[in-house]
Amino acid sequence: MTLDLAQYAKERNVKYFLFNFTDLFGTQRAKLVPAAAVAGMQKSGAGFAGFAAWLNFTPAHPDMFVKPDPATVIQLPWKPDVAWVAGDCWMDGKPVEQAPRNVLKRLMRTSADKGMLMKSGVEPEFHLISADGNSLSDDRDTQEKPCYDQSAVMRRYDVIADICDTMTQLGWGPYQNDHEDANGQFEINWDFADALTTADQLAFFKFMVKSIAENHGLRATFMPKPFSHLTGNGCHVHVSIWSNDGKTNRFSDDKGELGLSGEAYHFIGGLLQHGEALAAITNPTVNSYKRINAPPTLSGATWSPSSITFGGNNRTHMIRIPDDGRIELRLPDGAANPYLLMAVILAAGMDGVDNALTPGERLDIDMYSEGHRVADAKKLPLNLLDAIRHYEKDRVLCTALGSEFSEAYCKLKRNDWNKFSQTLTEWERENTLDC
């Protein structure tokens, strides 16, 4: 039974709803709908000009309507007058094919037809910085290896506890908070769920963390590499495939190598096969490639992959097998669009299963220090343009995610690259002014 948002507002004293959608760049867009108007808006959706957001439309296109998914509604614990609700984009009576949430829902219907339900959990890292964005927020957080620093996390107790308490109130099941490998960097983990639920939660999580940080006079950033000498912000994804009823883990096999089934290894094979193209979605910004292709940081390791390889419980590879019945993709960063992130993982993995792709032999070596010994290991793209080119050539992913989406995404990302290329940096002036 569909939740009546007008009744929800009445019972909870909600005055406004944020009718939300996420654009191709991962930015959340919304209209603030008064509760008095929500009944009609729930049926028709809130109207947007598609060209005004980062979707591939022009001013000549008709209105785009965002229809709320009532199952996602969240009353903001820090501002209870307002409720957030994820929505789906429609135009001319049809779903907008390029809209990220629609892309993921379409792929999940395809996997459901094959008896496959992807479940996922995420590990989003973020920095707490000064309100002006110019420095870290804790001038005592200076250790070379600050990971798990008890004093540093307690100095930010008020912010982290506020976020975690909010997640507990929402029923997400947060189970640990920690100071990460970079100064001023934190991570909060919560229970895994089906891929769409996790994507909705990740979208809201980023909004929530930024909002609560602002309430404490700070700024939170998920930027992949905000500081050149420090570890960047990853968004590792733990993945498993289940039966459609969610009761049987198809990745789990007690007799399989490291507790994984043959299907799980085919899924890994798909991720490795499409690794170079995958990066265009999992690492979607110019800055992303300063994280995955970085030299050692202050702590001594980047904790991000540079090669398209897999290993056991080994964090130097793109894919880690941390436990039986699941895998971890360590490639994605904090800029990844939550919906496209889940969609491209599912698309690549399904191709691996459909075509029984094999990942090859597991590499049980430190890829940071010994990777040069693996002559045939594919490398990740060096920059966003290379990643886009790989994606455009990958007909499997382009088809799976949809031609309308793929054309729109690559067009806007190329524009992004071109703008970056036209920017004169201080490094160029310092190194070539005397030419």
C-alpha cells in the first residue's frame, strides 16, 4: 500500500517536503513543496526545467516532473518541519531514460528477471574542514598515521555522534564510526540493503552529513582528493547477489575458494573485464584521478587501487574478498553518483555472470610494492578523459545503462574535461613562465 504523504505530514507535523532527484553529476536537486499541496503533487509530481539541472536537455524540452517514491520519505531529524523524499524523473508521460535513479531501477528489473537481487553496503569517507573550506577543522590532528586516532575522533565527537544518532533514529543500523587514514577524515558504516535502498541512503547520507556539519560550524566534503599530501575519500562498495526474495546469498559457497561461489567469480570477472570503463562512473571527476593514481601519502599508502586486479583480504587491489559471500570494490570515490555507482557495478557484474567470464588467478601480493612484477595487469585510466573514452568504447556497459544515458553522461563529462583543460593553473605558471 502506497504511503499517503498528506496523511504523513498531518501525523508528523511536517510543513514541507523536499521533492528530490539526483542529476548526472550527482548533485541533489529539489523543490520545497508545502504540505498543503503535497496530495496533488504526489500524483502529478513537481515540475522542473530539465535544462536547468545537469541533465542533457535544452530550454526547448517540455517540463520534467519528479514523482516522489513515498517509500523513501525521511523526516529530517535536525529540521523536523521538513521531509525528504527521493523521486523519479518523468517527461511526456514516460520515465526519463538518462535520470540516474531510473537507470538503476531499470537494471534492477533486468537482474530480477534473472533471479538476481544485488545487495550492497558502502563505506563513504569524508573530511571535516573549516567553514571557509581552506583548512582542516582540527589543528591538533597532525599524526602521520592518524587512522583510528581515539583522541582525534573524540574531538569531533559532537559531530560524529550527531550523525550516527540520526542514522540510528532512521533505522539504518550504523555499527561503527572511525577516524580514517587522513587527518580530518572520518567514516561511518551502516547495514547493507538492496542496491536501490543503499543508493537512496547514500544520497541522503551525503546531504545529512553536510547539513549536520554546517550546524556545528564546519564543512564536510566527499571530494576524492581535497589535499594533495593526504589520503583521498573513497566510497568502497561491498556487493553480493541474492535470490529475488532476499533469502539466499548466491555468492556464498562453503566449498568455494574463499567462500565464494562460481557465480561470484564470474561477477568479479565482469568487473575486471570492464574495469577501465567502470572508472568513468565510479571516479567521475577530474580530481578523482589524483586519488587512484597518487604517489604515497603522508601515512605511507594511498589505500586506493591503480591496477585492475583482485585479491583475497588484501587492500592493495581493485577488488578485495574480505569474507565469504561478498566482495569489496575499492575503486569508487566520494564523488560517485550513488545511483550510477550501483547501476554500473550491476551491469558489469551481470555481464560476467551471463557470459561466464573468469577473473583469472587471484593475486596474493602487495600491488603497491610488487605490482611491477605483474606484466599483464591492466592499469586504471590516468585521467577522466581516458576513462570516458574507455566507457564510450564499451558497448556492453553503454547498452546496459542505456544509449540516452550514455550519450548524455559522456557529453556532459567531456564538457567538464574541456573546462578543466582551459583552466590555467598555478603549477603551469611556476614551471613554464620562464620558457
